Amino acid sequence: GEACLKHASWDDKAKADFMVRLGRAISSQKEPNIKSAVKKFKKAQTLYPDIDLNPDTEEIDKDPKIVAHLLAAPVKIQFGAILAEEGKIKEAISVYQEAQKLNLDIDLNPDTEEIDKDPKIVAYLLAAPAKIQEGARLARDGEIQKAISAYQEAQKLYPDIDLNPLTKEIDKDPKTVAPYLAAQEKVKQGRRHAGEGKIQKAISAYQEAQKLYPDIDLNPKTKEIDKDPKTVAPYLAALEKAKKKVKQGRWHARKGKIQKAISAYQEAQKLYPDIDLNPKTKEIDKDPKTVAQQLASE
């Protein structure tokens, strides 16, 4: 830092700019050294009295102590947010209070439109989403009671919190959200089993989903709400097999094996009559011969 200044053939303005950069860097560290930063700023002023100690603002700032404090405060805010999100509420509040000592007007939560000045409220507000994530993770793992507890903790931190931000509605009932997310996970399992042709396992997974949340849609990819495990499981199994046949047909057509492609497409249609034989086009293509010939000629 300063050692190279002794030998540098810079003019005083360049040296002063360098000292300002040093002061700013020291102020902006995770653990800012205010005294050291102030010394750098004062050294800059000795070299060039009109130097602006904080070029990021519109005004020309000339008070070393004020500038050092202003630059150190946002770092404290960032650190406070990290602590709050980790659930370390007391530590976060303490860090926010340190930030306020550095800059009384500091906004403790720059992500909101309002200027937030209450360390406790901000810490709680930022800690709550982490609890929501924890609750969702526990629910998907089938740990319903633990998930409910996590959601209740989130509500203690922030009563208006949305327990399931993935839905349009604001969800506030832990005992509804936790089983719903657990049921969704079972539906995914069911779909996976069905796709692998494991019909009975798929049906069992769907039935487990319904025990958790009776109104769950077993096949959310359709417009209708599907509630019959014994219909959905074979339907998805057939669809997956049909898709594989469509891929086979496409591969044969590309190789110029028209008849084999047509046969594969016809097998796909037997499995799933509404299958789109060429999903890469906007239209739904249902004529095996036309699709095979088109792909062969491309």
C-alpha cells in the first residue's frame, strides 16, 4: 500500500486517489477498521486537500470519519442479513445495531421499498423465509410434524408470511401446507413409478398422496383434476411407452427406414391414441405415414 507511494513518481492527486481507495477498501471489509480508514483519508487530504473521499455520492465528501462510518455500515447490513437467514436472530440484531451506530439513517433492509429501521423486525422478517424453506424440505421428506413446527416458527417470526410461495394464494395454515407438499412429493413418486412401468407401486404412491391430502390432483399436467390412482397410473405408463415408440419411429425415419418408422408410430398410437407423432411441430401430427416420410426427407 503506502510503501509503494514513497517510490512512485505520481503527482499528489494520483497519490491521494490511491489513499482514498485504500481507505474505502478498509472501511468496506467484513470487520472494518474505522481508525485505519480515517488515517488513509486524512493522508489523502494532506496530499490533495480538495480530494473527494466518497466519489459514489453526488456531494463532495470531506469528513474522513463520516465517510468511513458510511462505507462500513452497508457491510454490517449484509452480514446481519446473512445471520438472520441462518436463524441467528440475536446476532443479526446486534450487527444491525452496530450498523445504526455507524449510520443512523441506514436502511436495514434495502430489498424493500420502505426504509426499515427496526433491527428486531428486520431480523425476524429475514429469518422467516429460511424457516419456510426448512418446512417445505421436511414436508417433502414426509416429516409432517416437523414441517408444521418449522412453519409455526416462521409465523412467530413474521405472522403474515406466506407458507407456500409457489401458489397464487397466501397460505397460512401449517397443517394444510405440510401435508399438501408431502402429497405432491408422493404424486411425483407415482408418476416416476408409472413411467417405469411399475403400475402397482405408482397406485400405492398415489393412494398415499390422497391419504395426506384428499383433494390432490394425481396428474397436474392435465387440465382436469385426476383423482383415480387406478386410472392415472396405467394412463401415464402407456403415455411413457408411447413416447419411447415415437422416439424410435423418429430414429427409424431419419435413417430412411420408413416402414419401421410407421410400425413404431402405429405401436405408439395403440398404447396412447392421442399421442403426437412429431412433437417438434406446432400441430398435433397423427398420420404415421406422413410423419415418417416428412422426417425421412428432411
